Amino acid sequence: MTMKVAIIGAGVMGASAAYALARRGADVTVFEQFTADHDRGSSHGATRLFRTAYFEHPDYVPLLKRAAAGWRDLEKTSGETLLEMCGLFMAGRADANIMAGTRLAAKDHGLSLHNLSGAEAKKRFFWFDLAPDMETLIEPDAGFLYADRARAAFIKGAKAHGATLRENCPVTEWPEMNAQIEIAANGEKIRFDRLVVTTGAFAGGLENIGRQYVKPLRKTLLWTSPGDKQLTLDNGFLPFAIEEADGRFRYGFPAVDGDGVKLGEHTGGAPLANPEDAAPEAAEQARRDMEAYLHRRLPGL
């Protein structure tokens, strides 16, 4: 008997789950409260970093290797370029989390890292004005994903294997009915054998989960277009990650689309009462912080 699976949320997590389950023969229905291409999800946008020597913990490395293989498989089946393994430029003091953690993960799993001398880093990555006590390296098995393109490829692949996407269809509740789960959406009730919840920051608004478990943070991303054609991948401007002495970790991407160089901070974030909160004051503070950072570390931007 075919297993019926409901998935709530069509971001990259829900879309990839739908693709994997539909390929295995499950009868999959994905419920999305907005349209699938909305801009309010944590997985939406043009790019996301991809790292193999995960500084958070060496145990992630086998997962990242498997993920890289999965992305290549999706590229073949979708005909899309999804993963750019161009390398990642990293900088920080020797004891910085991203430097020490990356080196530990690489050592435990035999991954290669390119350590740069100060002179090499200054010549090759002349855009950066780094502190004298910062070390620099390049992780070759890293780069970035085309996020929106990847999510769309998952959705397309899931549909090709029979999955159903129901857009503008928020789920209000899912009581258990004996051995099944009943999904209530848009006044309709449908029973399923299994449920996958991939609602990201919106999970706190679901009665079955609640805000005591999910506390969304506002993460502000910024773009700047300096008019410098050198700040592209073709000219050697790699994705970068830099940790300061105070522990703040900022990152960026080369100009890969018309929006210019993308910048963000991995650390920090403004707590939100709910994910619909625009938090304009937090966004403005993030802009001021990033501008001050650019004056110090990337004056060309």
C-alpha cells in the first residue's frame, strides 16, 4: 500500500523532502501557505554558502560529502547548475571558531586546506584590509548554492514523480486520528500516514509546536554594487567568511547577479515576536553595522 505523506512548507527543506519521498514511491502532498516562490522563507534568495570542512563539528563532514553528491545528482536530473565549488576564503585569528574548527574537521577527515601567507593573501585578495593577527586559508571543497534555483529543481522533480503542491494553502491543525494524521487546510480535511513539518521560522505559530520551541531571529542581508567588475567570481573574488576577535562572523558572496556583492552576519540577530515582524529598527542597525565593517575590512565596497 502506498504511503501518503503530507509536508507543511515548500522551502528547500520541504521541497527536498518531497523530492526524496516521491522518488521512493510515496504519495506526497506539499502544503505551502504562500506561493512556492515567495520571499519570506529562510531558504529563499539567490545564494547560500556550502562548506565541507564544517567548523561547527567534524561529525558534519560525512553529511556534507553526501549532500554534495546529492546536489550533483540533482544537477544531472534537472539540467540546472546548482552548486559552484569555487572555494571559500576564510580569515580569523588562529583560535577563532571558524579557523580552529575548520582545521579540526579537515584533519579528522583528510580534507585539503590551502594555507596562505600574509603576503599571498594581500596579493591575491587585495580587496580585504585584514588585521595583522589574522590567519588566512582557502577551503577548496566549498563554494555556494544557487538557492532559489535549487528549491525550484526539487519542486519540479517532486512533481515529476507524482507529488502535489498546494500553494496559498495554510495548514491550521493536524489532529491524530487513530493511526493517521488529519490535515485541515482551506476548510478541507485530508488524512495521511505521515507528516513532515518544514515551516522554518513559521513553526512557532503552529498550535502543535508553539513559540516555546521556536524563536525566530531577524537576519538582515545586504547588497552593494561598487561598480567594480573585479568583484566577480571570474576575477577571483571568492565567497568569504571572516571572524573578528570579538567572535562576530561575517560572510559574503561575489557578484553573481544584477544585485551586486551580497553580505551578511552569521552571528547575532534580532529576536522577533513572530516572523511577520519587519523589525525596521533592527534592519537599520544591521545596515549601519555592515557599513562600518566594510569601511574597516573591505573599503572598496
